[in-house]
Amino acid sequence: MASKRDYYEVLGIDKSASDADIKKAYRKLAKQYHPDMNPGNKEAEAKFKEANEAYEILSDSQKRAQYDQFGHAGFEQGGFGGFGGFEGGFGDFGGFGDIFETIFGGSGFGGRTSSRTRNGPQKGADLKSSVDISFEEAAFGVEREISINRMEHCEKCEGSGSKPGTKPSTCQHCNGTGQIQYKQRTPFGQFVNIKTCDVCHGEGKVITNPCDACNGKGRIRKPKKIKINIPAGIADGQTIRLEREGEPGSKGGPSGDLYISVRVKPHAIFQRQGNDVICEIPITFVQAALGTELEVPTIDGKVKYQVPEGTQTGAVFRLKNKGIPFLRGNGRGDQYVKVQVEVPKKLNEKQKAILREFAEVSGDEVHEQRKTFFDKMKNALGM
């Protein structure tokens, strides 16, 4: 399967484009490649579908943020669910009729009035949830199961809303169309307007014997367990989108999406900076002076590292490819280890004597050095 083009490239805009820029670019492409303007042109049909797919993502702030973080991979789990066909113009083109109504003011191309109304299939509401994972799980990925409460089709009435054994009756006010037509005279002539039936609320049917399990709603709120694959390299606060795992749609519309915010628990010794891991390791004065081989903890386990003699406190060394895997692409960050030399606070007389002897042998007289330092400070400050 050919890889998808970058959505910004599809619309011919850059990543800093505003919402108005996105809308303008999409409108231009939609007019250019719309099937009504290019009957039988498969290439135009494909570009029209591609532009719609790009617009659906980039015009939604949450989906755009998801795409900017994960690219197309952020939408692979569950897929897009298709974008419908072109046989019926806007009416059969998935949920994009609403997009065209918003952009083109409810009118079709060439001045025709769109037959689609707001009472057609509606996408269900999106849901939000969160999941807590450990530092290591964020680094290497993990499968988790979360529980959410969402509306489900009532099993007792099979979503009809009517008591088992009965059926909804046709609305007599709109004759089952869900719409009421009325004429309106204006200075430009007479127009036929359409509004939602206020008796059946656009359903076309009226429930006379409601189901006692769902009270005629056709839906009931139930707990639902969902498994999610958290990718390696995800960071605290990033969001995973599961398509069609939100609230169910109405009138045949698709379900909404589920957005899961990932919260990474802090680690006892590791900190994360981008894809690098930072940690501090204490060593003794003797180890720093003479050098030593240390066992350094990493997210992969312990590794050995030779600390050179004369190491100073605050020195940093790097362990290549021991950091966090890159979320998009291959490779890993590095681990940086900062050395903290621990100076003993309590010394016995023998230890003190040894240190004084060391200072004398080294020509490193403590009091003279301190005096020299204060003399330099006075000269620098003009004291």
C-alpha cells in the first residue's frame, strides 16, 4: 500500500498555517476536484477524497495536535473508517456534508441548493480518558486496558427505543420525513425552506410504547473495557486517539472518537529531557581521586563504566543509545550521568591526620590557599 502524503502537503500549506488558511486551501481544492465538476474523473475523485481527509484532521484542533505529534501513525489504530462514496454528492459523502454546509453556506456548486440538512446522520460525541504508566512503560511501550462509561445501543429493544414486540409509528405531522417544508416570500422571490419536525424532532417516527430498559432512548450507559497499545517513546501529557470508540452516532452516523491522555509517573532516579535520560550518581572522594569502575543504572539495566582518576564533582559523561526510543522513527536518545563527589562530613582523628599529611605532601596548604583566594577577591572587588 502506498504511503499517505503529508496532510499539510496535500492542502499546499505549511505547519504554521492558521485555521483560516486551512479552510481557504481546502475550499480551493474542493471546488477544483469535486466530482460534480469532474464526472468520471478517477484522479480528481482521489484528490478530492485526499483533500477531505486532510481537512477533517487539520481543521480539528485536537486531531491536528495528534497529527503533529504522531503523524499518520497516530490514526492507524482503528483507521479512518472510510470516507464514503460519491454517488449521492454531498449527501452520501460520509460526514462531509456538514463541512460543505459550513464552508459554502449550505449551497452546492453552481448555485444549487443542497438537499442535505442538519437532520441527517450525526457523528457521536468524542470522549476523553486518561491512563497512568511508569517511566519504563513510557520508554518501551505497553498494552493497557482501560474502563470507560459510554452510551451503548440498548440490547433489549435493539436500539429502536420501542418496547419489544412493538415498533415506532410514522410521524403524522411530517409523514415520516423528519422535515417540514414551508414557503417564504422575500424581495428576491419565493423560497421553499425546510425545518426539523418539532413533533418527532427529525426522526420521522414517534415511539408510542417506549422500552422500559432505556426509557425509549434506544441507548443505555454501560461500562466498557478497551485495550490500548501505548507506543514506545510516548511522553507525559501526550494523547492517543482511538477512532470510533466514543459515543455512538445517531441516525446511522459514525461513533465519536476516544482521546486518552497519558500520564507518566516520575522515576526515583531518572529524569527525561526530550529523548535523553538524565541521572546523578554519588561517588566517594577516593573514587573520584583514584578513578573506579562503577555500575551505572539505565532503563535497560546496569552497565559498567570506568570513571577516570581526578574526576570532579559535576562532571557529566554520556552513555550512547541508552535513552528513550524515538516515537517517530528508529533510534534512541542518550543517557547523561552527572557525578556528585561526596565529601565525608564526620572524620576521626586518624582520617584527619592522613588528609593533613596528604595536603602537606601535595603542597596544598589549606589555610594559605584560602588566604590567597580572599586576597584575589579583594583585588577583584577593589576592597
